Amino acid sequence: MKKQTLVKISAMAALALLAGCKAIPPDNAELTEMKFDGIGGSRYTEILLVYGNGLTKNVTAGVYNTVGMNGADPKGPGDSSPLEILDAIDLKQVKKDNKALSVVKNGPRRWTIDYLGVKAGKVRDFQGLKAHWVMWFPIPPAMLKGVHVPYESMNALRDTSMGIRKGTRVYLLDDPDGNTWCMKAMSNVKFPDQKFEDLKDLGSRLELPEGWKFRSIELGKELVFTTDNGKTMILQDELDNTYDRVGGPYSNYKP
């Protein structure tokens, strides 16, 4: 989640400079079940607050998602990441205010799933952009070095449910090992003008590694994303679009 979950690599390069130690806050101490529906195409952003030991490089990011906030419908649809607020955020001040080792602004992005259920934790206010805690994300060593590695999978911990309904168009990557990856979010970080209408032809713009294939289909039945005992696998393409692995323990079937 390149490297995600999710993640703007130019910003992640700053993680190579981490120093000191910042305690992980208990932002998941009290969780609320929340469900968001009809979110396909809706804009959102994730703010990542990085905590842990910068010297040993044992660091974890808290992921804070704007879905259902900032003027969007609380049930999910709508723009939860207004650009006038997002673009004005001072990341250095956010880092200071939240006592973090580093901060990453992972957005704006748009959902390519239809619905999402999360156990949301603390709401933080990032200079007017409100976001719920939704997960912890262990930072891989390569990401700490700011290395850009698209199509390299990463493990993530997720306690969420999400899915795509029958008839919705999906965007899939098939890797040489026979695994399939389904796009869950389109990125407007590197290419602000990327639109949903472009996604069906995305394969012509991707520089896929040998043995990889892109395809786009309309689902014949609902696709429900699952986890392997709370663990999931994610990756990003070179445009920062994010994919979850599907099939096996990761979904109800492989499209």
C-alpha cells in the first residue's frame, strides 16, 4: 500500500529521518461500530500519525479516516475531505500538536467500494479536517527508507468490513502467483484529475511488472472483503491507487 495502505511515497521519504521515541496513543481504547453505504466515488483522506521508536525503526502509524465527516453525509456519501481544508493543513504543526514522530497526508482519494463498516476510535481534528481512528499500520523497513516499490504487497491489520455490490465495475490486478487484487480506492495525490471514467482503461497507463495483468469487469455477484484473523494484504500501483487482495481468506470469492 509501491507501499500503502495506503501511501504517498514522497511524504514517506521523510520517515527515514525519524529520531526519538513517541508513545502510541490509546486512540482505539473506545470503539464505535459505524457503517457507511453508497460511498463509491466519494472523496476522503487518511492522515497517518507515526509513533514508536524512531531509533530502532519499530514504528506504527495510526490511520485516521475522514469518511462520514467534514460536511459529508454521516452515513457515508459525499465529500468528507474538502480540498480547501485539506490543502491548508500544516503537517509540521499537526506533528507537533499530536506528539507524533511523523505525519503523512494520504489523500485526497476516492472510494471504489460501495460500503464500509469500521470500529472507529478517537476523532482527531487536523486543523479543521476531522477524522476517526480506524486502524494501526506497522511501517515496513523499506518504507522507512522512502523506497518506492509499486506492486509490492504489505500486511496490515484491519477490523473493518467492506464490499462491492453486484453490477458495480471493479478494477483488478492479477499477479504471476495467481493472486488477485481488487482496487478499493483511487488516488488523486499524484494525478488530481484522475477520474472514475478513466479507470476502466487504467491498464494502458500502468507499467505493470512482468507477468501482471489488469482487467476491469462488472461483478456478477456481491464481493465481500474479509480478513485472515484480522490480517489483510494490500498494495499500490505507481499512481497510488490502492488494492486489497481477494480470494482465499480475503473475500467470499475471487472475481
